Amino acid sequence: MSRSGKAVDVSVIIPTYNRAGLVVEAIESVLRQTALPREIIVVDDGSTDGTPEVLASFGDRIVAVRQVNHGVGGARNRALAMATGRYLAFLDSDDTWLDFKLELQVASMEQHPNLGFLFSDFLITGEGERTIPRGLQTWFRHPLRWEDILENMTVSSIQCLPEKEPIRLYCGQIYRALLSEPYVLPTCAIVRADRLTSDIRFAENVLRYSDWEFFARLARTTLAGFLDLDMAINRGGNDRPRLTQTSNAVTTEQRLRMIDAVWKTDRVFLAVHAAEVAGVEADQWLSLARARVVDSEPLAALTALKRWFGLGLFRRWKMALVLAGCAIVPGSGAVLRVIRRLLEGKVSVGTAEPRTTQTETRSG
């Protein structure tokens, strides 16, 4: 049992791939919880390092499953099929939880049975000992105002653990907001298992955004809650294995795939927000054109610009015109690559681009 003698009806899902050292820290952070979960399911997605031996050392404290490498979406779906808990909590194998995470989140969900899922903020640790609080604030260019993000928003005060002050819980619809930004880090989320349907699963065979798509599909049918408190630690520096290096072009293509798969198939949503969906899509086609220019693929850049033009939204026509010129002029891609490297050299952790292109590894 946990240190407080409490337990919660939660299935913890941890996908992992070639992170034998880091996954130990992730599992131990679950075992330190003030309220222990029903089960910890760790899916080893075909690791080639010492992960199987490390997982075996935990004995029956975890349920360890090994499968042929199928990607983070497939690993999480495997665990979902096995889970028996009333709640589902996700933890990436290079992240950790603060000790009170499960106890507080389950208590909040019990107090608000209308919520289908709940998520929180997190700490970011980088190289050395630097720690950044309120990690979500570093993902986006502008400060977050949850009263604007959560539609039909209500705010209630939740009593935290005895040594903590009451915290704010924002509740409402987040489906529309997720069209533009990935507000939910899986490591910080807990889901009511009975709100999942057969089509609410993680996309498989994709390198990016399976978690973003999962929570968008879930938010389409249920209310979300945000606890305004850091409850997990995300390794945001360069000290973790980066298992996939995805180009900007591929990342943008997968963002477009997600928009097609979720919001553009939602006729009810489109009836009201079609222009908003088209605007987000148009921006992504321009981003793809820019990425293709940088990669010295002029024909692909012009194809992306053609798709942008077909949407009939011309508010960024100057950018489109510049990109078209760059696609036509030989050598433009090389010049842009140099400029990009110079600009990237000036970006620090605290002023990084928003995590709309968050790294999603092959196995969390």
C-alpha cells in the first residue's frame, strides 16, 4: 500500500522504448504516490537495450508486456486493452510524477463526475539543475488564460493535500481550443475509463500527434478539467534520448492529417466553425510550403501553396507570394537553412517555439 494507506482505482499506462534508465525513475515515481494505483502497465515497445531486465526487477509490482515495435500509439492502445481501472493515467517513460498526483486528481474527478478527463500543469527540467515551473506557459507565445481556453468555463476551489493551499480547477469544453494548440500533456492527464469509445484510441503508425488527436477525440464528447498546479516533471532539455527526429515538413503533414481526421469529419462542429478550421488548415499549408522550400523541394512547396490557395483565405498572401518566389528561385532553400540555423542559435529554453510540434517518440 501507499505511505498514507490509501489506494485509487487507477490503471497507470507507461509506454517505453530504449529508456532502461529513465523508465526506472518513471515507475518509482508511481510507487511513491500517496495513493497507489490498482495497476501499473508498462509496455516495452521492442526495446533493444536493457529494458526487459529492468522491468523484470520490479516483479509483480508492475504488469510488464513486451511487443514488436509498433510506435507509441500502438503501445498505449495495447495497455488500454489490458486496463481494468476506473480511471486511466498516462506517464511517458522519460517523465515523473510528483507524489500527490494520483490522489489529488482522483479526488477532483470524484468531486466532479461530469468531467471525462482532467489534466494539470508541470515542471520542466533541462540540462543541469535548472527547473522551470508552469511548463505550459513555455509552450506557447502568449500567456495562457484558462477562462478563455475552456468554453462554458466554471471555476471551483479544490482543497489540496493538507500541507497545500486550495487550488483552482477550471472545467469546460476544450475541443475547439485543441484545434489550434496541444494543451494536454499525457503525463499530466487522467481519464475516466467509461468515457472511451471504440474510436477514441491513439493513432498508430504515425510519428507525431497521436496524443493530441486522442485528447481531441475525447474532448469532442466530454468535458475537461484543468488543475492549475504543477503535478509532474517533464524532461524538456537535451538530456533524454530523442528517439525520433522528424522534419518540419513531416511534422506539418501529420498536423494536417490530424485536422482531416478529427475536426473536418465533425459536421456539427463544421456547421459553426468551418471558417476557423479552414484558417488553421491554411496556416498549416503555408508552414508546409515553407518547410519544403527550406528542404529545397520546390515542386512540393508549390503543391502546398496550391492547396493553400484553394481554401480561398488570402490574409497571408504576402507570405505566400514570398514562398512562391523562393520556390522558383534556385538556391533559396540553402539560404533559408542558414538563416534558420542562425535564428535557432539565439533561442533559449524559456523562449522556445510553442510546443505545437512537441516531440513524440516511438514509445513515449
